[in-house]
Amino acid sequence: MHRRLWLLVSLGAAAIALSASGSAGAKVATTRVQPAAAPFALAWAQVPRTPAARKASNVLVFGMEQDSAGFNLAEADETEYWSALTGETPVIRGDYIIDQNGNYHLDLAKSVTATKTGLTITIRPDAYWYWGNHPKMPVTNADYAYTWQQFMDKNNNVASTTGYSQITGYTLKGTKTITFHWKTPFADYKDLFGYIYPSKALTGLSFNTFWLNCVCGNDGQPISDGPFYMSNYTKGQGVTLKANPDWYGTKPGLQEIDFKLITDTNSEIQAMRGGEVDAINPSPQTALAQLRNQPGLTYSSVSGFIQEHWDVQFGPQGNALLKAPWMRQAIAMGMNRVSLIKALYGQIAPGQKPLNNPEYEIGPNAGGANQFFAKWSFAPKKALALLAKHCTGGPSTPTRNNTAIWTCNGKKAEFSFDTTSGNQRRETSAAIFSQQLGAIGIKLDPNFIPASQFFGTVLPSFKFDLGEYAWLGTPDPSGFDAIYQCINTAQNLGGQNYKQYCNRKVDSLIKTGDSELNPIKRTADYEQAAKLISNDVAVIPLYSSPSILVYKSKIQGMNNSNNPTSEGPTWNAELWHWGS
Amino acid sequence: MLTYIVRRVLYSIPVLFLSTFLSFLFVSYAGNPLAQVRQNPRIPASTIHNLIIQNHLNYSVPMRYLFWLRDVFLHKFGHSLLNSEPIWPDITRTIGHTAQVILIAEGLAILIGIAVGIFSAIKQYSFFDYAFTSISFLGFAMPTFWLALLLQILFVDIYLKWHVRIFYTSGLNSGSTSSTWSIDRLQHIALPVMTLSIISFALYSRYMRASMLDVINSDYVRTARAKGLSEWRVIMRHVCRNALIPIVTIAALNLGGLLGGAIVTETVFTLDGIGYYFVNRLGTLDLYAVMAYLAVTSVIIIVFNLIADILYGYLDPRIRYD
Amino acid sequence: MTEPRPAVGESIPPVRQPTVDGTVPAPAGLVDATVNAGLELKIRSQWSYARTRFLRHRLAMIGLVGLVILFGAGAFANYIAPYSYSEIDLNNILHAPTTIGHHFFGTDEIGRDYFSRVIWGIRTSEEVGVSVAVVSSIIGLLFGAVSGYYSGWVDNILMRITDLVLTLPFLAILLTAAALLGQGSQWRISIILALLLWTGIARVVRGVFLSLREKEYVEAAKASGAGDMRIMFRHILPNTLGPVIVNGTLSVATAILVEAALSFLGFGIKPPTPSLGVLVNSGQTNPQQWWLTIFPGLTIVLIVLCINFVGDGLRDALDPQQRRVRA
């Protein structure tokens, strides 16, 4: 018995020792390219612990909410926000960079000209690739050609070929100029070539597997043509960026930026309060309110591009009543979007307004007279009047806890409302709108479905009446084309038009706009389309998720960094520096 | 004994295959894993086609299971569904972290539970006994996630009010150093360890007490006392040893159960452990990653059940398997 | 989580041999003495002894009273809750507990009365707990009976099935069920939990059957021509009722805890049905508002505590070989 107990104890000790050795440091797979720099843990040991010390050595610590799935942003599953923020915007540049107001500025390109026959790009003469201890290489038109070829290679899991597929070929001129030829002009050319690969450094690597754990060349050394290079990345821990000496823009004010992975928003908030991190870009949560009036912290919130909306089903799979325009209008006017925004974001993004333009989200194109959806703002009495004209059996005034449901043409005004489960904001949305629509005699049956099913089965099969989810938009409205075009699978149109909306006029406006190179005419086309979509109540836009940036007031250069586009706050990271 | 072990192991193999096959079926029918990519409105058809081919989604589910089996043995569980990251490094990293938390929690729970159980049994009906019985009942009744949340809120409050960091409330390390046994790491895993051990402690102390009481009144103990041995010797030499036998088997079984508890603790404290990994991958239906977790945990549970049965037979000469 | 093996000494409770009608005979001399003295001798059944023991058990009584209050509140939620569980009041969000407007437990992030939500949550929990306990007891009983009585390869196969069920993952199954069957009501969760939680009872029942099938009275019954079914259900089964009742009671608690954990993770009951686990989840996103976390959690603890007390009392009452005095 004595011996047996000791045997057990030693087994237990062995088990603990084994597990300890197993967890000591992450093991990067040796089949992938490894960064030549030290692992994050060791690099972290050198990061000064106190803000004062960090200031002295010119280091900034930024909280990172999500781990990266890979830094090849053009690959299908590696398009995450945090990968872009850390591994693309400050490291790999492109033709234009988008500022915090959605305006495009020339970046890597000295000039970009679009004509009816082609797109001519001239690279700036002082653009170089920093590649570890290799001598610096100029960015050439061969890199542009290589990038286009990668997008068009059918074996590559590309996230999107929109625009690139319209290009038929290219002509090189010298080493810095390239002309891509197309038959029909692609109006959104500014969004093309925003991400250029280093052709020489990537020889021998496969598109689907390079840059899983680094942004580096084929020998594992970091590569960059932006203000910073990625000196290392460790899964589960974070990213380290170091200043790139060969960059053409303003010399970076910081020597190093460390992105520390903190997945829990509450912990991020504490880390910010306690000084453990210097800046955070958190996803919106009510708890952020405690950071708003903290001394020593600057809090910034702006409207973003994640468009939360309701899809209304026009097809036969949905409730037939939704085909009637007055029903859709009544639903829209029965929803108090301002109250929802107040409940969700009142404390952390005051001044957030409902979205009123289905094509543009921020800036002058979305506001003022272009708020076409504003005519359907909350007006329950008008909604009731509309319903009373066509239906029977409902309440005469908006009443709380009303149970009388309208019957119209023999059908009850009862709609299924599908959205993703596990999302507090959507649960709130369902609860609030169920109550508001119930007050005017329309019943909502909420269904909370796991995201994989919602996007994988429910939406593509069109089996829903009303559905709430979000689109990630861009400053350019062409990103929404697939959502509003009449469905035409042969021509690959309307691929995400889950509501089966079809308005031929809107279709032709979108089509014209997509090849209209005159920006004024193009905006007019899209605004006209937005007006028609709003009049038809094809969607009910709710709000765009706010983008929030909180940083220590001592940091200078961050006042324009809250960039809600996919560039993220690092778009002007070279301007950041510690003030006195 | 040996034949028993061999037989049990042989029986476990078809159970393992059947279990993984059923789990594979469940996850495959839970939805379309390509749903993730469909959230991007511009994804070209060629990419979808490539992903379908690379992940064998054009085959029937049983065929896909066979592909997965092949990948388990030849490619170390294969790669993630959408972005071709290898799974095995993730599994080894996360299971190391989980093992650290679970083993420390189990060790603490056993030590304290046994001590309290012994003392409660010796001093039956004393105030100590009643107090710890109540605490044990409370431990049984406490949901793991609630205890974890309470501890988290408590230590956040302490930090925000008095600006002193006793224990960290999330993550595995805060960046100053991150080696496995540093003070920083221990500060980070203190709360999850506390959560799991408070809940397990109740189990051990109750069973130890019951076991002790059974033994303390038995004949051979009375003989030992009659022989003139000091009470201390009687307790330590005769009572404890025999009372510990069931504890050992419970410990082996409980370790399997703690893996389930780890899912909840790791989610609340956002630890980079295998439970958290599983929940995240399940959300995106990353089939191979989920299957890797299920295969690994099934093996662990079956192995520990087997160890429990073997230990019970090995340590208690009265039990005979044939 | 598996059922721990019984400790040494706490083996399958052997019973005194019951007579045909289930009563326990009194010692012989006592009968004569009583009759001679002109008194009546009341023959008490096993169950009445158990009832007396149970009623004397202090903790069990406390637990019972607590359960009656809590489950009663849940059952009559319609009448007790001051508000509906989905009534939104956007002017009153995240209010601390107060007597104004009967918001005894405060309000949540969209102004719903928390007291009402907790009461309705209790109702959901009791529905899930009781239904899971009943169904899993029945399944476990059948499995254990067949497995223990027939022994041999039948036993082997059924025990391997038990092992299989132990390794199946709750979360994945719930996710698939959500996919294939749509919306997740508490009844569907109950069925799934019952199908996964019967293994503990099965093991215990199997143990009883294994030990009792060799007893003489079973042989006697077989000799007198009783079929398998009759032997199993008439002779052996009543002896399992004790452990089954105890295990069944305790499995109500297990079911409630498991359902709360699943709802907390987001895999269980879907809104708008309130579940105590979902309520604690809202506490996680608003850590400053302590009432959101404390009240539902405390309710779960109280319910489970009361059930454990009652279970302990039942175990002591139904174990005639009681050597330990009640705690």
C-alpha cells in the first residue's frame, strides 16, 4: 500500500512536469515559414513595464482583441480586421490609403489614371521593400503584375476578384509604370491594388499558405514597404512592429508598437485604466462608458462601416404580406431606431444616428438631403393609419402590451424574425422591436440561430420573413452591388441579395455607376439608386456600429487615428509619438 | 488483472471510433462550414470551389470521416477548415495550458479535501465538522460559471478601488514575462484554479469523511486500538490508508469531469486553453479543429475511466476482476 | 461528468428479506407480549420507517421547505411576478434594486424587471430539472435492469454504450439539434440532457441487479416458474427504488446546473424564454451592476442546495443499514 501510493504520487508529478514542458512556449510548425526574429515572449520581456519607461524607449502598447488567422489579407479566411490593422495597413501598402473621413489619398502610387481602355499606375520613385538584412529593393511594376496574377490564379483561395477579373492584360513601361487593360472600365478602381505583394521575396511560396504566422519573405525575414515591419508574431500572445528605416513617408515617431492580445473587453478596459496598455480599439460594449471621463485618457467614437440592417423577404418563401409596399412602410414606421441606438450605444457613442442611406454610410454623401430613408422614421400613428386602410382587427392607437393583430387579405400580420444567436445587441433589437411593432398590431416571432446556420442555410435558402445581420461596407458604394442587384446566377449578379429584391431601374443605375469614371456622375447614379431602394423599403437600415478608440492623452498624433474603414487606427501610425 | 486491462482497452477502441464518428456526424450536420465565407459579398466562385475540394465537402459525410481519419494519422489532425493552419501546434499549446490549471486545481482540492475529510471524521459532530459540511454542500451547489464570475468581479473591484493587483482576472500572462511557472503566470491562473478546486474540494472532503467513518468503526481498527496503539498511529497507519482507496478512483474520474469544467472557466477568464479553443471553433464549425478536440478529450476520458477501474482493483485486494 | 464509485463500505445496500406483501415482520416475542397486554400491534411497512426517518432529518426538512417556496414561486410565476419577463422600459435601464415600481432585483440593460425574470427563470429551471430527472431515471432504470439481470454479452454491450454516451459532447449535439430542429425550447434541451445523463443511474441499478440476481428468493421465484420480466420488476426492482429515488432527486440538481452552464455559454435555451444561466450571462457584460450576476446565481445555489439536502435526507432515510447518524 505504501509503495503503491508513492507510485501514484510520482505518476502525478510526472504528469505535471510533462504538461509544463508541453506548454512552455508555442511551437510554430516547421513546415511553414518562420520569422527569424525572437518569439513574442522573449521580446515581451524587453518591453518596459511602466508608461514612463515606455515613453523613454519610444514603445507603445496597443490592445488587440482578436488573434490573427493569418496575414495574407487577400486569402478567403484571413480577412480579419486585426490582421489587417497589424499586418497590412502599417506594413504592406497600396495605391491609395483611406483616411478617417473615407477620402482616398495617393500612397504607394504617384499617379493613378483610369480611362475607358485601361488603368495606368505609376509607382513613386522612393518606394522600397525592406527585407531583413537583404539590401533594400525598389517596388516595381513586376510586383503589381505579380499581384494581379495571384488574384486571377484559380488555384488560389482569393477572397474577392471583383474588378481584377475585368482586367484582360497589362503592359509594363520601365520599372515604375504599368498599364492594365480592360474592356469595360471598373469605376471603383481606387479600391484595386490596395495591397501589393513583393514578387521577388515570395518566389517559391504558395498563396494559400504563406504569411500564416508572419509577413515575411521566403527566408523568414520580415518584409515591408510601409512605416513598420512585423518583427514577430506569436499565436495566442501578440504582434510586434518595429520602425522601418527604408520607408518613404514621415519617419515614424515610435520605435516599436506591441499589440498585446486581450480577448476579453472587460479586461481591456481594466488594462487601459491601469496603464498596462496605452491604446485600445475595442468592439462597442456598454462597459466602455467608464472610460469616457477618465482623466488622462482620450475617448473617441465615430460612426463606422458595419451596417446593421433588416432584410425584408420579397420572394415566395416569405410572408406574402411583405410584398405589399404599405406593409413594409408600416413596419419601418413602427420601429423607433433612435431608441434602439440609445439603448445600445447611448452611453458609449452619444450622437450616434440611425442610418438613412442604403448606399453610403458616412460623410456628406450619407447625410443632409441624401437621407432618403428618413421619410420612414418612427411614426406609429401614420403606420397605424396605413394598416387600418388595408387590414382589420388591430388596435386603433399604439398601445403597450397590445395583443390585437391585424388581419390583411385573410393573412395575419405575423412575421418570423431571424437573427444570429449569442449576440446581445441582436437580442436587444429583437426585444425592443417586438414590443414596438406589437404596439401597432404587428407580431414578431424571433428566432435566434447559430451564425453558421444563419449564413450557411437560412439566408441562402431565402427561408425567412425578416432577418437582421450586418454587412461590412466600404467608403465606395459598389461594395453593396451584390446585395441589391436582381439575382442572375449566370452572370454572377445579386449573389448576396438574400431578400430577392428586384428593381430593374436600380439594376441599371448600379450597372451604369460601376463603369462611370466621372466621380460626380457616378455619385449621382448611386444616390438615385439609394433613393429608389429607400422608397421601396427593400431594407431597413438600423445603424452602423461605432468605432471607438481610447488612448492615453500623452500620446500625440492620434487625434485622426479613429479610422472606421478597414484600414483601422494604424493608418497614420507613423505620426504617433509620446508628447512631453 | 492483465487480461482485464487488455480486454478493457480492446473494448475501448470501437467505442472511441464510434464516438468520434457520431461526433463527426453531429458537427457535419450542424450547418454549412462555408457559411463564414459567405458573409463576404464578393467571394468568387473559384475560391468556394477550391475550398470545397480541399475540405472534401463534395463527398458524403461517412467518406469525409474516413478522410479525417487519414489526416489524423498521417497529418497530425490536418489543418483548419478555411485557412490551412495546422491544428496540432494549437492543440499542444492549448492543452498544456489547460493541463496546468486542471492539475494544480485537482492537486489542491485533493490535499485540502483529504485533510478536511480526515479531520471532520475524527472530530465528528464538532463545530468544525458542521462548518465544513455546510461549505461542502455549498461547493456542490455552486455553478462553476457563477463562482468564476464572482471571483472575477471581486478582484476587478479590488484592483479598481485600491489599485493593487492581487490576482489577474483574464488571460494567461500580462506581458512582463510569460514562462510557465513565473509569478505572473501563477497570478493569472490563481482565480481559475481557485474556482475549480473549490468545487472539487467538496467532493473529496465528503467522500473522505464518509470513507473514514466507514473504516473507523470496523473491526481491524478496533483491534489496532485494543493492541494499545496511539490514536494517532491508528488513524494514520490503518484508517487513512484504506480510506484513501476510493479517493484515488474518484480523482481519476474527476479529472475527466474537470475538462468539462475547464470549458466554462476558460471562457469566463478567456484563457488560451483547449476548452476555449473548442468553443470558438465550434462557433465557426471548423470541423477538423472541433474533431481534434473531441478525439483528444474522448481518449482522455476513456483512459481515466480505465485508470479508475484498474486502480480500484489494484489497490483494494478485496476486489477481483476476472 | 461521471458518477463516482461508491466508497468502500457504502456498497449496494442489502435489505432485510421482505415478505410477500412487503412488510417487515416484528421480532416474535414482542407480538405475544403486546397481545397479552391488550395492546394492538401495528405492522409498519418499510416505507413508513423511511418516512419517519426522513421527517426527523433536520437538513432535509429545511431543504424541503426551501424547495416548496422556490418551486412554488416558479410554478405560480404568472401570479407572483410583478411584470412580464419581456416588458421593456427604456427609461429605466440598469437600475439598482429598489422598492420603487417593485423592482426588487433591479432592472437589466433594457429595463426589464429582474425580479420577474428570475422568477420565470426558476420556472424554466424546474421544468428542465424535473423532466430531465424523470426521463433519465426511467432510461437508466431500464438500461441498468436489463444489463444487470442478463449479464454476459448483453451487459458488455450495454456498458460500452454507456461509455459511448459518456464521451459524447453536449455542446456539439446541442448545436446540431438547433440546426436540424430549429428553435431551442426548454423541452428540447430537456430531452437531449435526459438522453445524455442517464448513465449514473444505470450503473447504480446495474449494481443492485448484479448482486441481487444470485439471491435465494430469485432462485425460488425462477423455480416456481416466474418469467424474467416478473422477476425483474416484481422482485428485484423494488429494491432499486431507494437508490433510484435518491439519484433521481440529485439529478434534478445536476440537470439544473448543466442547463444553466449551457445557457450561460449560449448553447442552451434561447431568448425570450428566461433561463437563470442566460441571466448570469448578462451579468458578465455589465460587471458594474452587481445585481445582474448575484441574484440569478444565488437562486441557482439555493435551489441546488435544497435539492441536495432533500437528497441527503432521502439517502439516509432509505438506507436501512444506516450506521451513520444523520448529519
